[in-house]
Amino acid sequence: MRASVERLGLVPVDPDFVQMVALELPQCDPDELWRRLSEEHRIEAPCWTWNDRPLLRISVAAYNDEGDLRRLEAALESLL
């Protein structure tokens, strides 16, 4: 997960994350991003605003693999 985060240039809210992380996004409409990730890419990754900061939550489970992270990375590159 760290490599994908670094490639996208996103900043973890907590840099010591392991399984779940909130990433600060560039200025965007988080509700629209969440909708498009779900509808266009079939990716469930909640997006919201907290303290005027758009955030994305990534949660990795045992059934996720590197391919899932690559799909999310590609989707974020196309949408942001």
C-alpha cells in the first residue's frame, strides 16, 4: 500500500498506518469521487471531508491483493 500512496503523492493522515489509512486528497468533491470510484470502477473506498480536508479511506483485508491496489491507483490517477 505504501508504494501506491507514494506514487500518487497522497499524504497519510497517520504515517504509521498498516491495514487502514485515511489519505488527504487534493481539492476535489469527495462525494463525487466516491460515487465515480463505485460506479465507474467498482471500487469501494469511502471519501468525505473532515476539517475542510477531502479524505479517502483505504482498508486492506486478507482478500485484497496488489492488483486491487493497482486498480485503485489507476482509478485515482484518472479521476483526480
